[in-house]
Amino acid sequence: MSAALDTASSMIDRILHDLVGLKMPRALEALDHVVHRLELSASEAIDILLSEELTLRENSRYQDRAADGTACDD
């Protein structure tokens, strides 16, 4: 497999992981179709945006737990 294909595959895996983490089942179902229609640069943008959204939500959740005194390792 070429390096570009490996990179695209790992990026798609990260997008799938992020969609699951964000509880976005419809986007998860549509991803395969959408990826076939997009250029790699667009996929990279989606990857970055979803990763940022997931990080924001996770950080907010941890901050809420810390404020409540219920922080734990997930």
C-alpha cells in the first residue's frame, strides 16, 4: 500500500472514531459515500474539524466533572 493510501486510511479511521465519539450515527452511515465524493484535502479538513469538536466536548466534560468533584479516568 502506498504512503498516501496509508495516510488516507488512518485519517478515515480517525474520522470514524470521532463520529462515534460525537454520537453522530447519521454522519457515520454517510461517511463512506461522502469520502468517495471528496478530495483528500476536504477529508483532511473534516478530520481536523471533527477532532477539534471531539476534543472540545471531552475537555468540557472533564471540566464539569472536576467542578463537581467527580473527575475520573475514562
